[in-house]
Amino acid sequence: MLDAQPLCHVGYVLDGAPQVTPTLQWREGDHVYWHGSSASRFLRAAVANPVCMTVTLWDGMVLARSGFHHSANYRSCMAFGTAEIVDDPTYKEASLEAMFERWFPGRWPMLRPMTTQEVKTTTVLRLPLDEAPVKVRNGPPVEDEEDHALPVWAGVVPLSIVAGEPVDDPRNVHGVTAPDHAVKFKAG
């Protein structure tokens, strides 16, 4: 699930109150990573307290014959633990490269190299996947047996993430076209 969905939500405590922030994540082996600005209060709070990272893939709406039994089909993962900062600049840059190569194979070598300042102002966190339970709901509605005789349609409306046609930045250099990793991008 972590490999199928880059968007995650990280829960943490900031100034004594629970907070949840959406961000992008990527997995390398037994760790999950995310990044942001070194000035981010969110990232500082994420290393000062335990965190909970969640990823959910929404697979369908489940329509039943009664309102009580409507549901959703989904796959979800919650990773709990204490995040650690990736301090080594070389490892930090390698982690960021891994993120790009995970989602856009071949893009990193096309990009200008990160500057020393960009590496310095980017924080990369990693969380060991020691505790990461998964929850899955799939299939048709689960209903009371007598409801099956009702003349009401029941079933599943499948959902998926579909990448659209890439939209060029109007400031692209003339003649530059979208690379395969943009045209063929798939998520979910």
C-alpha cells in the first residue's frame, strides 16, 4: 500500500495539540520516508514525539439496501513510531533521488543537481516500519439476510486514481515535450 500511494497523512503533537499534515511518502526497504522544509514546525514536532502515518487507497463505494450497511472498499496502512532525521547530506540526497525514481523513473538524471543550500534547507525524515498494521475492506455489501429480498439495487461503485494527460508549463523551452515518466504515470 505504501508503494501504491504517495500521498499520506502524518499525525503528531504540536504545542500540545494533535495535528495531521498531508505530505508525500516513499518506502525504502523497512523504512518510510517523507520530506519538507528544514524550517517546518511540523517536521520538528514529528521527531520530538511519536507519529502515526496513514496511507489509504479508496477502491469503491459500497451501496447496500439499507443506509446502515453502506460502506467503502479500501486498503489502508498505519505506521506508528518515532521518526528520525536523515542527517548525512549524501544519504539525504540519495533518499530524495529514490523518491523521484520511485514515482518518475529516469527523471532525477534529467534535473539540475541540488544545490548545497537546497540540501541544507530540506529535511528528510524516516520511520521504521516496525509497527504498521493494514486494514482492508473489499467486496459487496454485508447486509441482513431479509434485506436481500428488497427491490433496491445494491453493489459496488469502483473507484480508481487515473492520471490525466500531462499539461505543459507555459514557460517550457520551445520543443521540450513531456517525458515517458510523465505521460505513463500511474498511481494507486
